[in-house]
Amino acid sequence: MTKDSIENILLARRAALLNVMQSSTGDSQPVELDQSRVGRLSRMDALQGQAMAQETERRRKNELQRIENALARIKEGEYGYCVSCGEEISKKRLELDPSVPLCIDCASSG
């Protein structure tokens, strides 16, 4: 893969992720604890759903940051090199996840 094709993949992933994040903004709103309207089990389900939505949102933000960092490395001419040790990241690893910042050795030791 060329750097242009990798950049296009990253840009498409970023756009898709931003779209999903914008459409799911209400999922992590605080759960209403009006006991007259909702039973205890329903509140527990709502709280669990809220916690899952918040964790999903956190993971999406983390992935978005990885994509942004990879795009910055492309612009700086440092893409494809481990941010920890500076060694080249294997092509197969980059094909699996173009936003990966670490070589396999640094990722497995850290």
C-alpha cells in the first residue's frame, strides 16, 4: 500500500467514526432516577446501558486520536516507524491497523 492509499483509508475511518460519534451523542446521557416511573431493575438496566455507552464512546475517542496521530505522522514523514523505538513497523501490521503507532516488539513489551 502507498502512503496516499493509507492516508485515504485513515481519512475514511475518521469520517465514519465522527459520523457514528455524532449520531450516538444521546446514549450516554444521565439516567433519570425517578423511582415512581421506573422499577429498580429497569433503572439498573438503564445504568448498565449508560456505562456501556460511555465505554464505547471512550474507545471511539481513543481510536479517533490514534487516527489523528497516524495522519500527523504521515504529514511529518514519520509514518511506518515505531514511535517508541524508531524501528520500521511491519507492512502486515500496518495493513491490519493503519493507525498502529508501535512495532510488535514495543507493543508486546509495553
